[in-house]
Amino acid sequence: MPAEEKIIKLKKILDNCVLCPRACRVNRAQGELGFCKLPAKIIMDCALAHHGEEPPLSGHRGAGTIFLVSCNLGCVYCQNYQISQSTEGQKLTVEQMAEVMLDLQKRGCHNVEPVTPTPQTPLIMEALVLARAKGLEVPFVYNCGGYENPEVIKLLDGMVEIYLPDFKYGQEDVAVEYSAAPGYPRFALASLKEMVRQVGDELELENGVAKKGVITRHLVLPGKIENSKEVFRLIKKEISLNVPISLMSQYSPPPKVRRHPLLSRRITPAEYREVLDYALKLGFRNLFIQEVNEYELTPDFNRENPFD
Ligand code: SF4
């Protein structure tokens, strides 16, 4: 199906929104709001060259990160809550968003990477098609929370070069308790399967910079080691051991959970090590790992390329 036809289908979803598993079925084109509280418009916080992503994404000149407001998840511990829990930002037309993408390319960024595009997917993809027609050549990175509608992901086939989904929960009860996201493991798994079907489970690199593939992110949460292990078990059982996984240690309690019995602390080095050892024991090898220091848990992605 040509990209233009896919955009028409995607935009039609806004009339009865099922862009994500919440399936609010509101008419966003008519101003009705669902869980994400977003109208049928592009609303951006900022766009910048990001040097803190995984090395194949940031490269030497940065990932072209476009922070979009709001989110379809409701994580109580959100690490990016100032942007993801707000609907305030710059309202952009499709043409203006295409210019943002082209400008990131002009600034030398290795890719363009909208963050949490899920609720804004139709217009972001329309902007991408326009930007491609105007000379955008760098890969498009779909950086999402993993709570995706696999049918929507299917419509992105051929337009996305790199998928960067979270896989936050292997355990349903944790997904419901922490993110009000029923069915998360099932939807994340089906979406990841479709992403891998489209772009493969090998990360294609050129001079250490990603050109095509998937990187799945998993943030280890304090006291929820079994949840993390289940993520690896599911990916091994249902998809493949090749899927590159970024195992993140940087959880830091935001003000909202400072008194939470589990979420009020950072993870310990032992917790991170236990999850990492488990993944290695299962046979995962394409892992991006971070350092976890006993005294100061500072995220520091390996600067070494683990695929060399
Ligand atoms: S994108 Fe927003 S309105 Fe649409 S189903 Fe998801 S949460 Fe509901």
C-alpha cells in the first residue's frame, strides 16, 4: 500500500480513536479527548540533538529527538513527567513538523526520533512523508512506550527504519498498578513481533550508527525483578534471542512516588546484576548495559559498540 494511502487510513482512526490499546473511541477530529487528552494536532515540547541515547542512535552528532507532549501510558514513576503528563506545547502544522525534521538533518543529526508518537502517529507520519519528499534521508526512529495497537504498527510498514519501543512489563499486575495499562505484556509483545517482522531482529549499522532495526528498552524497577525477568522470558519464547535490548538502570523516583513503599528508591547494583545475569543465562547477547555504581547510580551507556 502506498504511503499516502496509509496516511489516509491512519488519519481516519482519529475519528474513532483506537491508536493505542486504550481504544477510547473518541472523535478527536471533532475535539473529543480520550485518556491522552490530545486533540488531533501535533503538539511538541522541543526538538534537539540528543547525545544520551544508545550509542548507535546518538552516534557522534546526536539523535534528532523530537519531544512530543502527553503519552498514552500513565506511569506513576514517569522519568519524563514534565513533558509526558502535559498537553501544553507548540502546536505545529504537518508542514512545520516536516521542517523540524529537515532542520534536525541539516544540523547533522543521525536520525529523526519523535518521542512517544503513539497518540500523534497519523500527523507525524504525514509530516515524515512530506519531509521525505523534500529531501529527508536519515532514518526515522519510532520511539514509543510499547503500549501499541499492533494493527497501527502494521500500517507503519515501510515508513519506519528503526523501532525503539519500551518493554516495561512482563507482568500484567505491575502494568496495571504502575501504568494503568491493562494487557500491556500482550500488546507490547504483539507490537514488537510486528516491528521485528518489518525491520528484522538484527541492528544494521554503518560506521557504528544504526540504519535499520529494533532496539527494545527495559527499565529495571526497584523491587520488581521478576517483572524484568518475565520480559526476557517472553521475548525469548515469542520472538528471538537476537532482539537488541537496552537494559536501563537509571530509574530515579520522581516527586509523586517519594513515599511509595517500592518506587521511592533507586535500584541497587545487585538488582541490576540479577536481571542482567538472567538475560545472559537465557542466551541474550545483543545487550546495551549501563553501569550501576554502589554509591551513585549514574547512567552511562557503554560507549563500546556491543555489536562489534
Ligand atoms: S491515542 Fe489517546 S485517545 Fe487514542 S486510544 Fe490512545 S489514549 Fe485513547
